[in-house]
Amino acid sequence: QVQLVESGGGLVQAGGSLRLSCGASGNIFSASTMGWYRQAPGKQREVVAVIDPDDKITYAQSVRGRFTISRDYAGPTVHLDMNDLRPDETGIYFCNYIAGTKGHWGQGTQVTVSY
């Protein structure tokens, strides 16, 4: 079993910044894909940024140039630095961990971007 604990959400004004962090524990494998997804009110969960075992990174088009995902293998921990946040990026941000064919989700952290 894998446990994911997210932190760093909160309330920020448009144009502001936040850093999300997600620590993984339990049955951890070094070759894993970790990432961040968000779910806005009334919408489906969507990918924000993902980093694979080879450190290849994929970003949603809308966040490129503003968000940066990084990984610390010591934890392992994955971070998401979010800059120039927009009100439509309000939602619950979920950490995801995949090793082999098994995926795990964190409980989510709320990000609210006000006008």
C-alpha cells in the first residue's frame, strides 16, 4: 500500500504563487511516475503535470511556463510550483503515484485563486 500526503494549498490572489508538495510512503518503488491533477467544481479531474521515472515531464498546455514540477527521490516527494495563478485554476489538487500498473491518489489539497 502507498500513502500520499499533500500540503501547500490555500487561498491566493490572481497572479500569486503557491507551492504544493506530496510525500509518498509505504510500498514505494524508485521507478515511479508522480504527478498532479486538479478538479475544478463541477468538472472532471484533469492532468496538470507529470514526471516519469526517467524524469521526463509533461505539462498541461495551459500551465506551461508558469508551473514547475520537481521530484525529490529521497522521500520520495513531488513538488508543484505554481506561479501567476488564475481564478479558473481554483480546485482540488490531487497527487498521483504510479508504479507498474498500480496507481494511488492523495486526499487532495484545496487551491483557491481569488480575483
